[in-house]
Amino acid sequence: MKPEETIDFNIRSTWHKIARMYNLQAAEHGVSMATGMVLLNIDLKEGTPSTSLGPKMGMEARSLTRTLKNLEDEKVIYREADKYDKRKVRIFLTELGKEKREISKNKVIQFNEHLRKNIKNKKLEIFFRVMENINELIDENHIFFTNE
């Protein structure tokens, strides 16, 4: 089987193209795709616990820690102790962070509108069902993928 005939190759290849596209657009605004993803996952009013950001985005803890540190240094986010549980830290957006979040949000909306305009609804429905099935199969068969 050739790599381009495998499902995972096509998912990965498409994701890399999307990531490159977002990174090129984000660079124009002094951020990266990873930064944009973080900003989009921070609750505007309540902030977001730092521990929930990684799992939400599928980011490794080290990468997320580095990204958060950079965002804090750039005055895009700030950290604050949770009002109910002082052991937890919540991440909030600064005004600059809100501006960059809005830019990221608009880029995502534009891309999705472009796809929806050029791909028939039926095909998108099938795509979403297939992706859901793939995720379910991975979750159900995680033992299959271990070295045991």
C-alpha cells in the first residue's frame, strides 16, 4: 500500500497544509497557529484553568507551558489564582490578547466559510461522520495500538 492510499497519511497531509496556511496568516500578526488555538480556547469572561487547555487542544504539557510563557511575556495573557480554589490558576486574555483572538477567530471563520461554499453539504456531513467513526474506533481499540 502506498502512503497516499492510507487514511492516516491523508489526514496528516491535509492537517499539515492547514497548519502551514494558518501559520502564514498568523505570522502576519506576530503569532502562530498554536498561539491562535490557545487564544480561541480561553473563555473571555471566566478565564480558563491552565490544566484544561492542553487536553482541549491535544497539546503536550511542555509545548503548552512554553506557549503560555511566551504569551505571558508578550502581554497577551495573564494568570490569576482561581477565586474558589487557590491551588488552580486561570488564564485570562489581556486587551491585546482579545484583539489577537478576534483575528484568529475571523481567520478560522473565513476558512470554514470558504470550505462550506466549495464543498457540498452532503459531502461535509459524510466527512464529519467518517471523522467521528475514526475517533470512536481509536477510542474503542486503544489497546490495539499499544505495544502490549
